[in-house]
Amino acid sequence: MFQNLHFAIRKIGAGLALLTIAGSYLYAQQWEDVGGVPGVSAAGSSYNNLVVDQSGNYYLSYYDTSVSKGSVQKFNGNSWSYVGGTAGITEGTATFNSLSLDGSGNIFYTNQVGYPGSGIAVRQFNGTSWTQLPKVTESSANYHASAVSPSNVLFTFAGHNSGTVQRFVNGVWEQVGNTGFSNGASFAEMVIGSNQKVYTCNVAGGVRVYENSTSATATDAWMLVGGSIVDAAASSEQYTSDIAIDGNNNLYVAYVSSSANGQKLNVKKFDGNAWVQLGQANFSDGKVQHVAITVTPSGQPFVAASRFENNDLLRNTVYKFDTYAQNWTTFGGDFISSGEAKFNDLAVDRANNYLVLAYSEDVTKVKRIPLNGTPPGCSNTDPGANAGDTGCVTFTYQGQQVTYSTVRGRDGNIWMQQNLGSSQVASAMGDEASYGDLFQWGRWDDGHQLRNSATAAPTSPNSPDGLAGVNAFIIGSTSWWGVFAATDKWTASNPANVSNTTGADPCKAVGPGWKMPSQAEWGGIVGAENIANPGTAYDSYLKLPASGYRSSSSGALTFAGQRGYFWSSDTSNSGGKYLYVGSTIANPSSGAMRGQGSAVRCIKTGSALGTSDIIRNTETVGLYPNPTNGILNIKADSLIESVNVINMVGQRLNNIQFSNNQINLNGLPNGIYIVELKLKNGQVFSKKVIKN
């Protein structure tokens, strides 16, 4: 495909990153540079093509201005290297090129032959060297695409003879179907399904998708899929279209809409009979260029495009289709590149569960992001001390080992970035996979919290000590925990320690330091993250979804996708306190019957911060007294270069007095602060400090 893959990594503050255990890996918040390099090509690039094999190796082709030829590189899971050993495998320029793989590990690279030559050249890499195959055509051809059939036959689609498809069999090229069927091949793309059908996509008087059999002869006519064009569309070297196919041979097309529709991003899907709108029409904020689409085998589509209105400067954005809400949402941030991003291409790494993006921002950049938001290979690493830094934690839930993302909130605390029971970090406020389970206040991971668990009448006694062997969601007029007091707690370390006044905290099964958040802690994060409605709750670093609640009287699910309900460990005069996120409010002081099923989001606070509060080097640094009434003393073996004080909203405070190894906090309101010290030897230390 004629697009390029681009990932933009969130910069992690170098200072506070030193606070993790030596040798541990600090995961990026969202997109990360593949191979740890910000640029893959040696110089400028264009026309990127990205493919990923079943083992998770990445292959990238592009026009390489450093050698004025086409180059192909491979990422083997650790580093990038040139396929064949060197850059520049073509005889001359190769601004238009395509890349495809077969099931035997062969790589096929096709390129437009530059002036004074003509035609389409083809090369095959067999694991050792490149071999030049016969040209597809000697005629002039720019736009073209390639794909490999399930039987490992190479096909090409190009503009000679006003649109021609050919296959390479027994050392020669054979014509597939009639020529001239596509009115040319501008922005040619092609996919081949497991149903042995070839699908071409190009722009010619609208977006056109044609189909034919992989075994078609020269007399078997190409047919428009659905009997008509997909839609009217803009067309130029920037206004591109793209096609993708899922494991069930469903087709998806992304394109730039017509001028009448604002030249915005649009996606349609073929439902077996006709092309239907997928999500909202023309959903980008402004005009777009350089469109790419990919889809997982299960049918989850992703789209990339570069926006060039409203001072967006052609920065690119990736969108994910929310199957629950039936709309498109940004994935991994509003923008990925920092500047102009051209020739986007997308691919799915099924082996390692990543979405991969390539694009040209001067050089070709390749970035990736976990498909479900959770970094693979978790080593129970706490986030760094910067708000938004992420980590991970692995623990046992519902009898299975699970790995969840964690994040440093703007309040300075470590939070799970997922609800208990969810399968991924929310990709939208209505992302059903992120909702997780719904617990009754004071109960633990006993199965009752599943959204489809059976319901039952109250136990006797109707309190935690009466739940032995019960995994049903308790409903009724008295519902769960029929008699309660303000002194009841949800703090027991495990089910063996429950009583008639204390339930087991499900967060404590996560590991040392994890617990249910208190009402005050919910209040702190709501203020620090400016959470005021479901949209801002999702936009926060916690990625809180609108997971709804379960009725204490009937067990019915309510407001899923519309509102959020998150338990705290505190009681109320109506049963238990929770954070309520409604259409125009976020209230951490709300209360509900304990029988209500609400989401659980765990927190790791204070002394439980563990790795983020431990110095793992040869220096000794101390801050005392802590808590402090105003004057904070510093003990350090090395000279101090600078001191910063950061509040829980993430603001760096000015005019903080520091002298003689003392920090004067007298002018600050009481509360929690992060003190960051940079030593003369370059090491950085950070600690949470309480001012009384």
C-alpha cells in the first residue's frame, strides 16, 4: 500500500523516570517508537508500505531519498535492519512501490521504474538475497498494488491498459480478468480474501471496488462490488483511499469524502449486499489527506489520516471504531506526529497485540500502541512520577492471571487504568470491553460481580459473614447488607477476615499497597483531572468509562454507556459512598444502597508507592520532617542543583524558597505536594510530602 506508518511517543520526564527500580522498563503512555528509534529511514522518505507477518516481524518499504532508490527494512522484535543488507535495492527512483509477503516467508517488492525506464519491476527476497523477476509490464505505470493469495501466488493491480490485474505463475505474468475495468488505477489498492476472491480499490469518478476470482482468466469480467461505486470522493496524490478485509471476508474502505461533504474522513463497509455507512459520516474534525485503514481478523477497524485544517499542520490521527456506541473515536491521542505526517500506513501485529503505524515526518517513523491499551510482558512496574506515565500490574482475578495497565494520576497517586473485570483500557467512554464488573459494596471477587451473574435473595445473616459459598448478586426489598452502620468497613485483606461489620477489599488481591479508593481520594482525582462529566472522565489519565450500574432491587443493568458509578471504601447514610459521573456532574460524595452494583477502580497510595519512592543508587537522600508544618530539611550525600515543588494538579510552583538545604513551604496551602530534587551528579529524586 502507498501509505506510511507513524507513531508518536509521549515524552517521559527524564528526571522522575530515575525513580523506578534500576533495569525495569517504564512503559510509554500511548504510542511508542518501534525499536526505540525515532526515525527508521536514513533521510527523507515517501510512499511507505507496512506489512506484519504471523510471527510479529515488521517489514517496511519506502522511497529513500538518501540513495534515491527504494529501500526495504525489517524489524525482528529488537531492531531494524535492511533486508538484503543495504539500502537502495532498485536501479533508480521508486517513488511508487508496494510490499507483500507470502506464507512461505518470501517478500515481494514492486516498484515503478524511474525515468528513463518504464514499467513495473518486481523483486523477491527468499531469506538470503533479492532476485529480480520479470517486469509486470513495460508500459508506463505509477500507481500500483500487490497482494499474495492464500495459495502463495503474487498478484498486482496497476494502471496500464486503464487498469489491469496480473498474477505470477510458473515464471510468467498472466492477465486476470478483462483490462480497463477500473478506468485506471489511481491510488491503487488490493486485498485477497480466504474466499479466493481478489478485490481492487481505486478512485475514478468516486471510490470503486471490484472483485474477481483468483483463478479468473482474461475473459472473466471484473464486477463492481455491490453493483455501484462506494461513494463520491476527493482525488489527488494526497486525497487517497484504502481497503482492508477481515477474517470473515468483510470489506472496509476508507477515503476522503467529496468537496460537497467537506473532504473529511469517511469509512464504509460492505454488508454482503451493499456499501453501508460505518459509524458517523465524515467524522474527522476537518479536511484530511493520506488515508490508511486496517482491520483485525475479528473485524475491529482502525483508520489513520492527516488533518490540514485549523492549524493542524498535517499532523496525523488514528481512529478506532467503537462497536458499542457505533462511532469513531481517536485512539492514542488527538495527534501522533508533532509535524506534517504524510503517506500513512497501518497494520496489525497479531502476534504481539499491537496496532502499528508508519508515516513520513521528514524521515519514515514507525510507532505502535497496544491494541487493548495494556503493554505486553508486564513486569509489575509502577508508573513514573510524571502525571500520565503508565506501568502495569499482574495478579489473579476470577481464578485467572490478568495484566492491567496502571497510571500516575494528576493527584500524584497510582491508579489502575482499568476497572476490575475489564479486558482493556477504555478506548471511548462507551467502550463496552472496558466496563468491567459491578460489585456490591463490601463484597469481593466471588463471582457475584459479573454482569450476567445470577440473582438471589439475601443471605442469613445478610452481611459479609453470611456469604460463604454465595456467588449470586443479591436483590430484594432489603437487598444486600440489610443492617449497616457508619462504622462498617470495606477493608478486610481477604475473605477469611470478613465479619458482620467488615467486607473484603477486592483491590487488596492485586498486591501490596493496593486498595479501594476513599471518598477523599476520589475527590482529589476529580479535582486534579477536572472531571465534570462522562466525556472528561474518559479524557482523564484514568480513562474512566461510562460503565453504568446494576439495580439492587432487580439486578437490571442501567445507564451503561451513559454514566459512571465507582465505589469508594467509605459508608454513607444510604449504604456506601461512590463517585457518580453524570451528564453534567462528577460527585465523589454520592451515596447508594450497598446492594447496587458499581464499578471498582483500585488505587495505590502513600507509602505503598514502593518503587517510585525508593532510591536505587548509591546516593542517600532524605526529606524531613514529613508531614511538615512548613520547613522541610534535605539530607543528601551530593550537592543539590535544583529543587522543584509540584502540586497535585501537576503545576510546578514558582517562588519556592530554598537555601541551606531547607525548603520553605510556609506560603503554601495545606495539602500533598511532590518535591523533586536534582543532584549535581545528575541523579533525580522525587518524594511525596504532606504539609499540615
